[in-house]
Amino acid sequence: MQRTRLNTLVEQASRRFSQWVFNPWRRISLAVISLLFGNFFATAIASTSGQTAEVDIVIAAILVAMVELISWVHHRSRVQDQRTVLPEMLNSFKLGMIYGLFVEAFKLGS
């Protein structure tokens, strides 16, 4: 790859972000934000697809595929011993999304 200014800028920004995230408290705060965003995402998807009631099966298939893809990415990064924050954030998002969908299911069941 050529050493362009844009390439250098992106590399420096990613290096600074990885150094910023190396602090454990910042890593935990990003994981909690991802967890809460996953919960919000699940609530938004459940209420939006529940309103139209036409694409429920398609939305469920997309969500299952997304959960499996995130699990694959997270577990693959653990095998390769990569300590990046992106797989951890995606896994937190996935956990928040699953929790939000369970809460929505219990709301509908009661």
C-alpha cells in the first residue's frame, strides 16, 4: 500500500484510539455503552417490526444471522489472541440485544 497522507492519518488515528482504549476503565465504559445500545437497538427493532407485522420472519432471520456473525468474529479474535476492543464491543452489543429481545418477549407475554 502506498504511503499517502490519508493512509498515514488513518494509521495514526487508529493507533491513538487503541492507546486511549488500553485503559481498563475506558474499555469497560465502551462495553457498557455497547450493551445499552444493543438493548436500545432490540427495543427499536421489536417495536418497529411489531407495528407493521409483515416482515417479522425476515427480521428474525436477519437478527439470528447477525448474532451468529458477531459470535464468530468474537470467538475468532480470541483464538488469534488479539486484544482489540471491536470484538468486545460487538459481543457486548450482542448481549444487550439478546437481553432486550427477552425483555420485549416477556412484555408481550404478560
